[in-house]
Amino acid sequence: MRQNSTGNYIVTTTSGESVRSFVPNPLPPDPPVEWSPDLVEKQQEAAIAMGRLDSMTSFLPEPNLFLYSYIRKEAVLSSQIEGTQSSLSDLLAFENSEAPGPPDKTDVIEVSNYVSAMEYGIKRLREGFPLCLRLIREIHGILLSKGRGHTKQPGSFRTSQNWIGGTRPGNAVYVPPPHSALADCLDAFEKFLHDEPGKTAILEKAALTHVQFETIHPFLDGNGRVGRLLITLLLCWQGTLSQPLLYLSLYFKRHRQIYYDLLQKVRLDGDWESWLVFFFEGLHHTADEAVATAKNLLSLYEKDRQRLLDKGRMAASILRVHRYFQGAPLCSPNRIVQTLKLSPATVNKALDFLEENNILREITGKQRGRLFSYAQYLKILNEET
């Protein structure tokens, strides 16, 4: 493998000690990536899998219902990488404000922020706003609006030195650029996003962009979550995905040490090729898993719906409530009443019927403040997490 620097070190003084901060060269890599037959094949396999995933969107009867839960699954996984202990059920219960949540809500608040940041980013892109530094700051502002990171300059690039690993910059595993170099690094980063100095194939672009963002580490907190979110935002912005259905957090979590090691190999050795192989394999496996998950969820929903229809003449309200759980697999009666504009008596009757037929399960054991779970649906969503 070729050995070359992908940047330069700057010696600065931080808290009274000399620190070597790494300043990456602008993208694309120079010398260019060496496209071996194996690397080309990995990219092609990833592109085919991405195409299968995107075409799956057209078969989803109501993509927004599926996306509601799928986006929340990603929020949980991405936040777990940063050390939160919240589960998907915790998040869904938290979103039902009258339902009891976990005793310490700090973790679930952070996950909820991630959902809001993700949905905001997708909304802005669909309105025609470009993926740019301004949008990245806005997303970060939402991500750190509440919870542990609210004092870490939400929505603003850092104005002090940060580091990764260790107790201080002097013994850190990696020290990103000093804040005085951020403006130039981020200006070059934004230009690359916008195909300057030249166009880069989208899957390669997503891979290079992720490394560069993590290397610059422009925020005091939340860099990992924003960096993972950028992959999906970029793929949607460039038209590779029509819906935000692909997230690499589970893949990165499964291979966490390899992921960190490969990021460092790019910085130290210029080994972009090993990173690209890893990234393309991640796209391939993750896209295939997303397709399988969507198919399994749709199959469960249709099987249960058919079971209801086989009961004979069904009240339309029961079918509507069952359909609602396709988008919100853990929900309270009050929320269904508010959303579907049905009477409390109608909703409670439908929920009781669905529970009696082993489609839903009431999980609190209470007469008031009940919470119902589409347990099999949640089980499929949570597979391998």
C-alpha cells in the first residue's frame, strides 16, 4: 500500500503543553485513489445494492409509515455509539408524553434530538436547500439543543481545541485541526461537497466526505452523529436515494474498532483504498439488510391485516388503528385519538380487539395511561441491534 501523508501537523500550545494537531489536505486525495479490480467490484456491488434499496421505495404502500420507525431505529443506534443507553422502545415511549419513560431521560432526549435533526435536514433538502456548512450547523444546533451537549456551542463551529481519546490533547489518540485552521478546512470541505474542483462519483464522494468530516471534527460535541447523518443526507441530496432508508450506524457499531483504525490509517498512511473497501461493503450489507427489514415488516403487517379481515365484517376503525401501528409500533390510546380523530371509546375498543387477537400487547398492566406495543413489528426492527 502506498504511504503518503494526507495532511500536515501544526504544533500549537494548549493548556500549557505543546500539541501536534493534524490539518488534512483538501479533497479529493492526491495522489488519487488506486482503483484495483477488487475495489471497483466492491463499488459496483454497493451501487447495485443501493439501486435495489431505492427501488424498494416504490413498493412500499406508504413509505412515511415505514420511515417513522426506521429513522428512529437509526437515531437509537447512532446515539448508542456515543454511549447512550436508550432503546427504540424508550424513544417511542418518550414520544408518547403521557407514557412513563425511563427514570433518567437524558439519553432518550439525546436520541429524540437526533430524530429532529435528521428530519429537519431531510426537509430542508427537499425544499431545495443545498447540503452546505450552514445546513450542517443548523442540524448540529438541533442535535445539541437539549441534553448533555447543550453547553457545547450547539449550531456553531468550535472556537477551541478538541481531541479524541486520552484525557487531554497531549496524550490523545488523535488531535484535529486547531480552531484557527478550521475556516480553511471547512471551506475546502464545502467546495468538495459541491463538486469543486471536479465531480466525484457519489458513493466514493460519500466515503471521502465522511472521513474528512471526522478528521476535521469541527464541533466540540456531536461530530460522530453529524458525520454519520451526513452520509444519508448526501445520498438523498444527490438523488441516489429517494427516501432516507440507508444508515451505516449499525455497521459501524458492529465493526467499531476496524472503523476507527481505518480512519486513522487514512490520516497516517493515506490508505484511502482500505477505507473505501470497508465503506462499500458497509453500503452493500446495510442496503440489503434494509430491503430485508422492509419486506419482513410489510409481510407481518399484511399477514395480520389478513387475519383481521378473515374475522368477518370488520369495523373500519379497527383496521385504521392497526394501520396506525405500522408507523408507530408503540403508542398510547390518547395519541391515536388525537391523530386519527376517533373517539376514545372507539379507539379503546379497537385496541382491546387487537390485543385479544394477539396482534398488539398492552405493556403497562394499568387501567389508565396504557401503552400498546406492536411487539412483532418492534422485534423485526430490533433484529441484530
